[in-house]
Amino acid sequence: MGTGDLLSVHPTELKFQFEVKKQSSCSLQLTNKTDKYVAFKVKTTNPKKYCVRPNAGIVLPQSTCSVTVTMQAPKELPPDLQCKDKFLLQSVVAADGATTKDITPDMFSKEDGKAVKEFKLRVIYIPANPPSPVPEGSEEGSPPRASVLENGHQNMSLFDSVSRSLEDPKEKSSEAWSMISKLTEEKTLALEQNQKLHQELDLMKKQMSKSGAGGFSLLIAMLVGLLGILVGYFFN
């Protein structure tokens, strides 16, 4: 679509990313497919709300001109994101070699019988932050599945509490740090237990070397005992 047979306009609607207290811009491409110089002018029903650059100009024969429309930062969200603002693009044949300085308001007056072409554009608001999609594997309205901590057993209650305390500003920071300290203590105990097991294995190797063939049975018995200790530590 375009302004008669003078200019083609793309896009045919002005779409703005709407966000409160933030400016938004969109561009128009005006294409002159004729062999004539074409003057244009952009008008709006709400000039205080929008800034058009350039709001008037000359499109050379077989060329394209870009127009940027900037919407001032809105103070509030309109009902249902509906906008009644309109834009009007007027175009008329200009003299060969004309420039922007040659444009006058009288050029777009229909009173003198000039063939002024007009094209109307409506304004559409697009939400800047659309709703997030439902996470895969969960139903709409239900929270996503909690991740599983792999440490010999599945227990996320302590880590979930730490996360909530750190993310929620209403929680007391002392509670979060107390939980972190508890996790650190458990890690230290695990390292100490690991070191103790290594020491006992070294002792078994020495005893097996002294006992000869009979030491193999002793080694099996001690390994079973150590396995029982590990199972009791990680799963209790």
C-alpha cells in the first residue's frame, strides 16, 4: 500500500515496544518508484507524544527515504494496550531538483487543486515483556520440578532454604549464613571421614602384606566393614 502512485510505505502500521518510563522507536521506509521528485510530510493527532525525524523531506526518483518515529516515555499503561493515535503521510510531486528547503506548507494544501496523496497509519503497542512460557515438563499453574542434589542421596530441603533466604529480601540474612555454615561443617566432616578411610586402607595393605595369603580374607572383611560405614554415613 502507499500514497496513491507516488510513494510506497513499509510497514503500514507503526508498532512500538511499550514499556512504562521508556522511549520506543520504529522506522518507516518511503519508496519513490516514479521518475519524479516527491515531497512528503508526516502529521500526527498527538504531536506532543511523538517525535518524527524527518517530519518532511524530498524522496528522489527511484530511491528510498527512512523516517524514524519516537514515542516519548509513557507514564502509565493504557487499558488493554490500546492506542487511538493516528499518523497521516502526505505526498505531492515537487519540482525537479527540489530539496527539503524548498518545502512549504502550501505544497500540501488541497485548496489550489493540487493532487496531494494521503496515507493513514495507525499505532500499535507491543508489550515489552511478554509472559514467560511454562517450563518444559511442568503443567501450567504448577511450579517447575526441583533439581536433585547428587551426593549419595536426594535431599534438597536445606539448599532450598538457603536459596529462598538469599533471594527473598524479607528473610533474615543471619538465617541464610547459618545454613551455609552448616553446609560447610558437613563438607569438612565428609573430608575428615574420607581421610580416615584412606588411612585405614593403608593399614590394611600393610597387614595383608605381612599375613600373606590369609591377609586376603582379612582385607575382604575390612572392606565390607568400611562399606557399611560409608552406607550408614551417606544414607542416614
